[in-house]
Amino acid sequence: MPKGLLGIEELERSEIEQILERAKAFQPQGGQTFGKVNTCTGRMVVNLFFENSTRTRSSFEIAAKRLGAETMSITASGSSVSKGESLVDTLNTLVAMRPSAIVMRHAASGAPHFLARHLTTPIVNAGDGTHEHPTQALLDARTIMDRCGRLDGLRVAIIGDIAHSRVARSNIHLLAKFGVDIVLCGPPALVPRDLARIATGITIEYDLRRAVQGADVIMMLRVQLERMHEPSMQAGEYFRFYGLRPEHVALANPDAIVMHPGPMNRGREISSEVADSQQSMILNQVENGVSVRMAVLERVLLQ
Ligand code: NCD
């Protein structure tokens, strides 16, 4: 059965290295845009998004086009899902039209894994509930390597609503495979202690100042209000304790970088001074989203 990409957990370190290496070859040179390579001419990629997205959906679409593939996007609100069709029936309908791959985002953790067991079309997970967001972790790794030259031995602080973050979970799996020293930090209710058991080298810290001390990378996360019954903290209180400000960045390594997967809430998890600073890699992450998704789609389409 053709393989898609469901999560980082099931990837070998060598597979991750291959994807990151290929993504590097796709990065734009100087002021140019992404090269058009046409390795996937004649293939059709369907983007099926049951949850909102700006960055992920558009960069999958641009990536497919840069590879020479055709692409089509469906959002749940404009599809028959809103008429009560089951997920399996929606997917079987699309598969009957013979796409080469389906890129899918869904609010239920495990939805793409469940579908992958029933379908012959490869599925690329563009985020499933609070579980995984593999291409985000890959583009984050590409961004860190571009700036720091390596992953091994770095100290990465992941800050915020870790409990509801598929970005955090995929990053933890990826960074752990590369021997990164990982610090997880946020309000106690939003930092599940069992994540520290994924690998050795993962620690939990509730104090933001202590978490960022000596960090090479500070990775901020959005508070996922849409996945909470009741927010545990008001925005102002959250910002006071966990909002990243210049005084915190000053405690990290002098050449530390700041990341955020977006969409960011300025004044809640990050201050504008930090988000717009020289150390902020937020737009580099968006740019790398295209080259990494080109590498992932090419791997899926050309097997
Ligand atoms: C993230 C997501 O959807 O999980 N966004 C993204 O893909 N860049 C993070 C978030 O929504 O906070």
C-alpha cells in the first residue's frame, strides 16, 4: 500500500533527515521564488480541510503546484460533510475520483490514521486534533537547522498550551529522535506530565524564566481556546506569566531564535517586540513550509 505521512512518531531519524535534505534543495535562492521542478506532473493532490487554516493549506497548495502537480482544495463548510455525510463516505467519494494523494486536517485525533487503514490513496496529515502535525515539526526542524546548523545537543524550550498542541507533540517526537534537550513549560493544567516520558532529556518547568534560561530555541504556542471547555486563565493573566517578552529572550543564549507556528495572538502568548525582532523566525517558518511540503509531497507522490 502506498505510504502517506501520518505522524513524526512513526518516522525513522534517517527518513526525517532525507526529507529535510530534499527540502533544502527546494529553498528559494536569494530574492527568487521557489523553483518549479515538475517532478510530479500529472499527479493530483486533494486538500481536505475540516478545520480552519491559512498557512498550512496555502503552502500545501503552492508546494503541489511547484512540483508540477495539480491541486484542489475542499473545506468542510462547503462540502457534503455539513449535510451529514460520514467521514468514510466523504473520503470514499473523493478516492473514487482517483487523486494521487489526500492532504487532510481534522479536529479528531487519529482521524487520518483510521482512514489510512481503509483507503488505498496515501494520506498526508495536516493536523489531527491534539495529536500530530508532522509537516509543521519538519518545517520547524528545517528552520532550526538553517540557523543553528544542527539539532543534536541543542536546548529547545517549548512554551504554552502544550496539552492541546499537535505542533508540540510532533516537535517533541522529532527533537527527541535527534537528542535535543527539551524543556516543556506552561501553566500546570496545560502541560501533561506524561509527555516527559516520550524520551530521556525532556523536562517540565512551570516558570518561564527558568525554562528559557540558556535555550538555543524558544518555541511559542497559541492557547487553543477552541479545544477547551473553559479557559484556565484570562489573556492578561496568561501574558503576565507565560507571555514571551524581551526580558525573557535576554535570558536565553545570545544567538537564540524565537519561533511560533502561527496564528499568533500578540499580547497573549508573545509580545510584538519579540514577534517582530531580529531573533524571530516566524516568517522563515512560513517560507520553509513550502519547501518542506514540496519534499513531503514528492516523497508521497513518487513512491
Ligand atoms: C497550528 C495548528 O493548526 O495546529 N497552526 C499551523 O498549522 N501553523 C497551530 C495553531 O493553530 O495554534
